[in-house]
Amino acid sequence: MSTALSLTDAQIERYSRQILLPEIGGRGQARLLAAHVVLAGAGEAATAAAVLLGRAGVGALDLLAHGGSLPELGPDCRLRRLALTDAATVVPEVDVLVDLAGDGELTATLGRRAQAAGRPLVVGVLADARAVVATLVGRPCVACLPRAVLALEGRGASGRFAAPAALAAGALAASETLAALLFPPSQGRLHTLACGDGIFAAEPLPPTTGCSVCGGG
Ligand SMILES: [Zn+2]
């Protein structure tokens, strides 16, 4: 990711609210404009994340297995659509991978690609009224993520909090992606939002040992 590019007057105007934030600034905005993100998923969470990332000024966004229509993402976001079969070849030029597809097999594939390239993987899953987003950096990887997290996969959202949980998962995943682009994290972490109970929790993911995929131990 190059930060050498400079902002045009139109870009300074477009992202002025973000540039004013001291933790982003002009240099951070240039990083976002130079960034390349792959986002997997077809549901509401993936659409919400795509809109937030595009409007924040992420320069290249590859949607994997999305297929649906999207609102306007912003003039600086170059959108590409990839087929599910492209998952096996994504990276190494990608800066962050995001998986909101809720497909265990796809998550495992993207996890191996991210691990091999040393890139962060942000995985969001929905279970009933809960949104869970794991940001994986090195160890643990998808293969050795605690079982309690993986057990949520594939269940999907249901009930009256299904839509808020999906939007929350998308927003959380987008926020974690922007954070990973601006301030590369040194350790994985887990965010859990229980919409029905109004409980939000964030916790670090301690490095694992003995994993054959990420080399822990
Ligand atoms: Zn691992």
C-alpha cells in the first residue's frame, strides 16, 4: 500500500470530516485511497460494510460473491466483482480481507489466503440477535479460533433483531477494516454485540499455540 499519492482538492472536500480527525488526517486518508480490500458476502451485513468502506474512500474494493445491487459507493472507490471461485486466488496485493458470507468453507479458504500473505482477516458472523466480528492477525487464525466463535457460523440472524444485527455486523466489520488499514494491529480481537440485551463486548484474542495453519506454538 503506497501512501505517496496526494489528495486532490475534490478529495479534501469530500473527506474533510475524516481528515479533520487527528487519528486519520490527510496521510491516513491517502492510505485509505490507496488501500485494496476484498469483501465476501451477499447479505445485508456485506452490503452495509461495502457502503461504509466505499464512502470512507477505500480505493479498491473487490466484492466476492455479492451479485446484488449497491447504493452509490463514492467516486474514489473502484469496485470489482469477483466470483466465489476467485476466493482461492485472492491476495497477495490485498491489504485486508473481510468475510461476511457466513460460509464456513469460504471462511477457511480466505483464512488460509490471509495467513499465507500475512494480511488481517475480519470475519463477521450472525447468530439470532448477535453480531460477532473477529479481527484475526497472525495468531489465532481461522483454523484455531476458539470453538465458541466458530460455532456461530452458518446459523444466520433471526427474530426481530435480525436486521439490526446484520447492520451492526457490517458496521463493525467496516470499522475494524478501516482500523486495520490505518493502524495495523499487533493482536487479534473479538467484538460481540447482543442486540436483544444491548450488550457490547470487546476482548483481545490471545495468541494460540500448536496450530498447524498459523504456526502457533
Ligand atoms: Zn491458527
